[in-house]
Amino acid sequence: MMSSALSPRPAFRSVDPVHAPLLPEHPDDAAPDRQDDGLGLHPAGLLQRVFTAAGEVEAAEWALDHVLDAVASGEEVGIGLDVAPLDGALESARWALDRAVGALRAEIRWAARHGVPLCLLAEASATELDEVRSVLRSAALGAGTGGLAVAG
């Protein structure tokens, strides 16, 4: 089960105590690619897209964990060129996680707009139902009157 798919925990290190997301909280321009992929708007196809996006988040979390382990192990000892590769890897891993989470949120919103039940979205995204509702609620707040109606 993905513990932080929709709300990733900040990554801490001595000189960077707070992780600031590299993408906006509600990336409208991170909307899923809507080209005909053969899945259409059938609920099973929409759930498959959510499941795939959740897998991308899991992979990004795994990659970030490995970079954080490298940073914590002291591999960053030194100055100049010795430090830059891990700093770049850490920033890249955070960026990849932000992108994956944005894509997962967009897939959840897209599937919900097309009538997929929230309990199935929670299962496909490996998150709690309350987190799925929170994603939809925050999207509705950001969209004003054109937002989603959140129904359980």
C-alpha cells in the first residue's frame, strides 16, 4: 500500500529542512494525456489509468528513498563537484515525485468526472477514501463554480 501517494512527506536534510513542491498544488496543465489509448471512458479503462499513475508515484517514492539513503549515508562528503551529483539527484527525484503525484491527482479527477465511484478510485490509487475526497474537494475549490461535486 502506498502510504503517501497523494500527500508525499517532506524530505529532510540538514541544509534543506522543508521540501517545497516544484509543481503547483493543483497542476491544471498536468492533466492526463487524453489521446485515444484504447481505454476510452469505460470505468475499467479509467481505473487502469489511475492504477498506472499510482504505480508511477510508487516508483518515484522508491527513487526518492534511495537518493535520501545516499545523502544520509554520508556519500555527500566533500566540497565542490563531490556534492553536486547528489544535490541534483535529490532535486530530480523530488521533481519526479511531484510530477507523478500531479498526474495521479489529475487521473483521479478525470475518472471521478466520468462517474467512477470514489471507493474504486481509492482502491486503484492505494489511498484512503478521505484522501480521494480531499483531492476532489481541493480541485473543486480551485475551480470555483465549475468544480466537481463531491459525493461519496
